[in-house]
Amino acid sequence: MPLIITEPLKIEKLTIAIANLPNSLSGIKIVQLSDLHYDGIRLSEKLLAQAIEVSNRENPDLVVITGDLVTDDPQPIEILASKLIKLQSPVGTYVCLGNHDNVSLASRKHIINALTKVGIRVLWNEIVYPLGKELAIVGLAEYWSSEFNPKPVFEQIEPNIPRIVLSHNPDSAEILKKWRVDLQLSGHTHGGQIVIPGYGAAPLLLRQVRKKTPKWISYFIPYLRACSEVLKHWQWSEGWHQVGKNQLYVNRGLGTYFPGRLFCPPEVTVITLESR
């Protein structure tokens, strides 16, 4: 097993202003987790337990997990589910799935069934109102799947209703500019895992290198190939972004791929909503 270097967990706290959010929901707190990649390699039991403890300590009104709970093999999901039920919030935990959760229909069903059994709700092109009819929580199908089709989903929501959208891949924000998205919560990027101070996520630099490298050569350089395949909009690798009229927040995730993280710690996000 290769050595994977990670960094201490960081809690990111921010306040997001939402148009038409009723005063009764101003101050609502959401905890976001993402990209656990629970497979015995990419996430330590210690870090997972710490993330759950941090979430509970924040007393959130709602917990969301924005995809990639496992890494390809769905078998660890039962063990993970038995740990995630420790997450505490008045209205529960809601999940959208990532590309690693959707490697096959059987895998997706396995993950949904395991989470549903312990009371965790998976949203696949679904809308729920756990905090009341004045705030919709939307979970979209995985962006690379054939079932990613936001139009009929958004058509079910009254135009004046604020909505929080869970969509694993932040590239979806480009398409979602067609609709009202008060806040999109995504993951997928791991923040780039390596961040170059003063420049940004390392994949941004790798993408520039790839542009100047003949395709036949770059195909044989794994990191050059991989960084271009994972994400198109690497400028959205982490944190808050304005995308058209919509807001996007990208969580750096908890799990870590080889070789590890540098200036890019795993993250628990704590978001407080306020009226605008």
C-alpha cells in the first residue's frame, strides 16, 4: 500500500446570503462533507471519526454529503453507513452520489439501499423540503451519468422558492446557470490535493503544461491525462464562487488519493444561511 500524505482536518465556516429566504430560516446551519472514498486506504478511521465529531459539535440543522462515499467497490458502504448514522441534525442527513458511487447500476443501488436502511436519504433527481416548504433541497443525478437532466427537476419548484442544490461535480454549475440555484454544494475535486501558494490548485498548472505538450506524449504521462479528465473548470477547485447569478461552494473532501495533500487539508464545511 503506497504512503498517502494528508494534513490535519480544517473546518471552513462561511455565511451565505439567500434571496427570498424567510426570516424564520435565517441562521440555519448546514454541515457539508464530501468525497469520503471509504475503502480502507484513502480515509483513516481517525479522520472520519473526527469529521463526525466536528459536525455534531456544530449542532447543524441539516447535514449533506456531496458524493463519492466509496471508491468504485460498493462493499464498504455498510460499514460506512454504520458510522454515518452518528451524524446528528434535527432533519437528518441527505446525500447526492458521485461518479465513484455510480460505476454501475448495481453499485448505485447497493449504496442507496445501505444508506436508506440507516435513515440517510439519497437524492437522485429529487427534491425534498426537510426545513419546510420555503426552502428546497435538490439532489441531482451524477453529472457524468446519462440521467443528469436538471430541467424536469427544476420545473417542479416554484420560482420564488430558494433552493440548495447538491451536485457532486462542480462542472455542472456551467449548465445550471440556466436555472435559479441559490447555492450549489459540490465536491469531486479534492481541492486539487496539491495547492501551489500564490498560484492555486496544481492541476491548473498541469493543464497549462498539457496544452503545450503534444497529445501523443501527454497521453503517456498519467497526471497530465488525469487532471484534464477529472474537471474542466479547475478554477472552481475549492471554496466559494459566483457562477453567473448562482453561488457555488466546493468542498475539498475528506478522502485522499496518492500521493497526498499539500496546502490542501481535508475539510468539513459549516455554512450559515442568512436572508438577503
